[in-house]
Amino acid sequence: MKFPKSWYFFFCTIFFSCSQVLDFEQVQAYELNASYTVPLVYFEVALANFLKTEQVIEKSDVKFLNSFFIKDNLSKIELKFEVINELNRDINIQILLLDNEDSVLYSLETLKIAAKNLEYQYREVVAIAVHQEVKNLAGIKILINLEGPIGVNDISDTPVLRFKSGLTIHFGTAL
Amino acid sequence: MKKSLFIFTLVFILNSNAQHKAVLYDFASLPQTLLINPGAEINYKSHFGVPLTSGWYGELGLSGFVLSDLFIANGVDINQKIATIASGISPNDNLKLNAQIEVLSAGYWRNRNTYLSVGFYQEFEAIIYFPNDLITLGIEGNSDYLSRVFELSQINFKADLLGVMHIGISKKINEKLTIGGRFKIYSSAMNITSTNNTGTFTTTLGSNNTYTSALAKVNLNVKSSGIYENDLLVTAPAVHLKNSFFGGNLGAGIDVGVTYHSTPQLQFSASLLDVGFVKHAKRIKNISATGSFNFEGLEFEYAAGMRDYWKELENSFEEQVRTSENQKSYISWRSAKLNAAIKYSYGEKRSIKCYDNSHKNVYKNAFGAQLYSIFRPLKQQFAFTGFYETSFSDAVHAKITYTIDDYSYANIGLGAAAQIRNINCYVILDNITKLLDVSKANNVSLQLGFNFIFN
């Protein structure tokens, strides 16, 4: 039987099918550059909170970084704050980043908010390359200091200090 | 290394196993055409497939991008390539895989009008839709997409590994009409399905706090069988192979088909395949999550004393977004397929000897059109094919097809079948214009098989 030419074509095509030069190794150069934003801490305090003390303190666990993948690929964290100070007193807010033993890993710049400042904003970026310890972030402590003593007559229910914050986690390490 | 291995495997499948059934449909009276249309006309007395080699079938489709978009060595940064691909794909784009190995195949004329065929094949079928919202969330995050609604409903995937035992009948009603049916028993070795999901994830500027993150109306589910046994991942291929032979997750289905000659030259044919289900009752692991959750942050209450805010957050999340795991049996439907074709034969007439020692006139050439459709989890997929078929002799046939489908607008396929004495063999190549550079193909394929045909 005569072997048709089409069979030669088939077998040639099978054996000689090819592709352009592909470089699969370039996957190694892939860098995850994602950034994730989450709300962090918010609160309202009134002058009544300071009746017996000039400083109030609160803290909480914060476990957003509690994963090996996140720790391994973290490049920086960014903290964003907004404060509305309706109080007629200056306020200092100190923010501490803690590890899981409540030891201070990093202290942010103290926020100094003047009385009646309703548009205070602050942003701080912590580079992991410089502050490796921040990878172990497991908690946050916020200390509020009121400038000057207050008396019972100063207390009113209306004016408050409103505090808002957000956390952005940036990745940027080659996989 | 694992990534490279995965990609190598993908390319290997593309280059060696994938194929398109448009060429095989109603081609050269091959025994395998009975699996696509049980109402196909058979002219030989009997057939017997060479075990494990009578039908190798593989199909890989990739829509939205091709491998060369990602891996061509052109100096463009891989991060840029991935970003470009991610921005270009849609939730309808997908990766589909389908492979069949025919283990046994045989058939004979039970009487003058009835051709009986039986067989067993193993099949792997999978489709994974690309959830582009979640891909964007994964590779870019949400920071640049405040207020964007990330749709969790884009999670859609389905994969099956099963053995199929089948018995079919092709009944010649008269010279014009042949009808057929096939009954199938499915033995599922592995199934994983996640469809009909709902929910959104959104991060917006907040009122009480700087941002608010919200999971809304979440209803996610993944059903699986054969993947875990006693909470341990089944990794041994031998176990999956064993389970594909009546391993406990059984189902049933039917194929039906018809061929009708309105004139000696004009033929219509159609088939509906895999109308069936599998009841998964063993080695089940189902996971679901339902609920909504708004997260405004941790609300400190300086007057309240020490509270465990994080624990409260975790408890609140677990209360509002319920996750559960169970081993309840479930039913998965097979992906039904529809074929329809019109064929016009012409040219030189040739007389061939049929199974009943009668003679039948056939034409040397034919052309026509075919429609193929498969019911997928997200939407029905279609393929339209035009074809030309010719016979070089009684024993050597060829077919060329041009197909438009979701994966390609210009898919040219070629098939050839020959019979040397009682040995029949066939080779089918699909998307041949891309064979010189398979990395640019959305769909490339090869199919071949060997049968004994007796007449």
C-alpha cells in the first residue's frame, strides 16, 4: 500500500513541533508587591476618663502579622492616624508596638495634638529592613496624656477625643 | 523548583497529549466515534481496541493568556508580565483539562441491525475559572483598591477523576436512520467541586475608624470525595486508580445519538453525552463558610479596664462567619456535552463491503459543519467547526477542521486514519498552526490509537 504524504506530514509535525525559548526560571525573580490595608484601633475618650489620672493606657493583641509567610515577605508597615481633639486641653498620645510578651518592639513618634485641633493626621512608615524586630508585632499599647490637671467642673459629656487608625502591610520580597 | 516542575508538566501536556474531538467526530467510522455519537454508522463486523492504546485523548485549554505571555525570554520583567496578565483576564477565563485513556474497547454486530459495543475508560476532567478579583487581591492587595468590591462568587472550579464502564447499542432503523444509546457506570476516584459561591470583600473609608473591612453575604463551599481518607490526604496514585474501579462513589449516565441521511449525500447527526451523575458517599470532606462580618477595628474603651479585644474580635468573627466541615454524601453532575453536525458528501463514488456482506456506495469527499457544546459550572461553552473530509483509498482517510471556540478563533485540526489488514490506526492533531510555537497556543493537541477491525 502506498503510504500517503499526509502521514509524513503528521509525524514530522509531531516530532518537530516546538516552542519559542521559554525561561521558566524567571519565576524566581517574581516579587510580591501587594499591600493590604486594615482598620486598626479606634476610640473616644472624654475628660471624665482623666478625672483621677493624667494618663490613661489601653492595649490589645494585634495578630495581623502572625504568619510565617507574612513575616518572611514583609517589607514595611505603615500606620495612619486621625485624631479629632474636641477637648480644650493639649493631648499627647504615645503608641507602642509590642511583641507577644508585651515587650516594646518599636515606639512611634509621640502624637502631640493641640486643644481643639479637629484635623490632626499622622503617618509613620516602619521599614522592616531597618527594624527587623517589628516582624514580631503581636500587640499595641496606646497611652494618652492630658496636659494639665482637670477638676470636676471641667467635665462635660460633650467634647471628646476621637482617635482612628489604620494599618497597611506592604510585601516586597522576591519569592 | 516546584513551580518549574509544574510549568514543565503543563507544557508537556500541551505538547503531547492535548487534542480536540471535533476532528474525531464522525471520522472514518473509527470505533472511538461511537463514544462521541452512539448513533454513528458502523460498516465493519466487529472491533477490538488494543488495550490501553486504542484511545488516548487529552485536551488542554487556556483562555485569557498563553504561556509565552508569561515565560518568553524577551527582557520584560516577570512582575510586569504577571500584572499585565492579571489585568487582562476575566472571571470567564479558565484553565480546562480533559484526558481519557481507553482501557478496553470492543464491539460486534449482535444481529443485522444492532451493533453492541462495550468498554472501560478512565477520565480526568477539570476546569478552573480564574477569579480575577481574588487574583488582584492576592498579587496587589486592597490598598490601591479601596471601595472596590472583590467578588468571592468568582471562585468556581471542578475536577473529576473517574473510571467509566459502558455498554452501547447502535441500532440501524433503516438505510436512512441509525440511532444509538450508551449506558455508563461511573466510579469516581476523586472529585472536588466549588460552585455557586457568593459573597464580597470590600475595604472602604470608615466613619468610626479610618477604614472598614467587610465580608458580606459570604456563602463559600468546597465539596470533595476521594481526596481525604480519615483526614489524611490521599497522595498515592495507586489508591486513586483502585478507587476508579468501583471504589464506592458510583454514578450512572447515558449517551444518546442519531445519524440521519435525508439524501444519500446529505447527513445530519447529533449526540448528547454524559447526562448523568455520581453520588459521592465515601471519603467525603465538605467545607463551608457562611455569614457577614464588618470590621471597623479594635474599639478601645479606656474606662472598661483590661479587655481581651483580639479574642473578642476572633469570637465575633467565628460567630458571624460560620465555618463547618462535614462528611455528608453529595451528588455531582457530569458535564453534559452536545454534538450536532451536517455533512454533505460528493465526488467519486466508491463501493465498500459492509458487515452483512452487502455493498454500500460512499463518496470520496465530504464537507460540513459541527457544533459542540459542554455544560460548565459557570456557563455553557460552545465550539463551531467547519470541516472537509476525503478518502485516499478504502483504507486511508483524512479530515481537516477549522474551529472557533472560547480558546481560539482559528483552530485548524488534521486527522488521518488508515487500516492495514485488520489493524486500524489514527492520528489527530489539533491547532496545527500553533505547533511551530506551542507556547503561543491556547489549545494544542495530539491523539492517536490502535484498533483491530474485522470485516
